[in-house]
Amino acid sequence: MRVLLVDDHKLLREALRYLLNMEEDIEVVGEAGNARDALDVAARVDPNIVIMDISMPGMDGIEATRQLIAQQPGVKVIALSGHSEWDFVDEMLNAGASGYVSKAAPGNELLNAIRAVQRNEPYFCPEVLMMLMTSMGKAEVREELDNSSILTSRERDVLRLLAQGKRSSEIADVLYIAVSTVDVHRRNIMNKLDLHNVAELTQYAIRAGYIAL
């Protein structure tokens, strides 16, 4: 796995590089100290996975994630941040991040996250996952299994793949359908389940058992 590190603290980048390069299946192919440099470096080194800080001078990691995924649709982004407030998690998920790890988490959490997103599985460290679960109780929701029953078989297939972090083009390949058809199914799922963004879809997927805790 080819990993790019993005953080404005050089000491942290060096520590992460040391940690990750000890793993036989992980190679740190580049690093950047700010978001704009990250976009340039990513275009040059073509990473599979980007470890992205959120708070950086100039462009923040949320906007950088949005632009990076538009620039290189196949890349996976994991947020590594000192912020564990819901607003930051929500914005990173909506920007396209596949995982979120707190900087207070032990090093093995980041390794777990890298390997999970490489398998197209979303990953949240326990602190963030607990917050996701807690936030669910604040919203009025239907029973998840009852909700699933209103979806067609094909919509459930698409939902399952979305919950695994797959993009529309990847889902189209798996199901042998057009990307435009995937997008139609996605809209139907969101409408039927009254979901409005990626964060809500992720919460639903956890409750309905599409993402294992």
C-alpha cells in the first residue's frame, strides 16, 4: 500500500513514517506539510491512501479531501486529527473520507484503519465510533430492519457496497450495471430511508449491520 502523509507538524510526520515503514505491506511514498502541497504531491506519487490532518494553515484537510478525491477518484483518505467533535467527523465523511482516527489513539488504530480502507471498508477508531453511536440517539429514526424491507433487492446490494466504502464506479463494476444506474439507486435509497448525506448513511449502515462494530 502506497501512503501519503499530510500534516503540518514535521515531527508527527516523521514519527508516522517510522511507524508505517516498519510494516512490510505499507510504503510511505510522500509527505506534505499543507493541503495545497498535498494535492501536488499526490498527483506526482499516486498514493493508494492519504493520511490527512484537518487543521492546517491555509486550506484545511476537509477541502483538501474533497479536491483530492475529485482529482484522483481511486484514492482513499483517512482523517488523522486532534478534533473528535461530531462536526469535524461529519464534514470529513461528506468530503469523501473513508476513515477517521483520533491523534490520541494508539498507533495500531492507524494501521487497522489503513488495512480496512484498503479492503474498501470504512474505519472509525473507538472514540469516534462511540460518538457516532451516541449521535444516533439524538435523531428520530425508524426501525432499521423495517426500513431495509422497503428497499428492492438491487437497492440493498447497492447499500451494502456503499457501506463498504465503494464508489459508484466500483459498485457498477461489481454489479455489472452503469454508473448512472448506481447513482439512481443511491438517490432512491437516500429518499426511501430519509437520509441526507454520507454521515447519515454510515450511521444507518452501522445500525442495520452493514458495518460490523
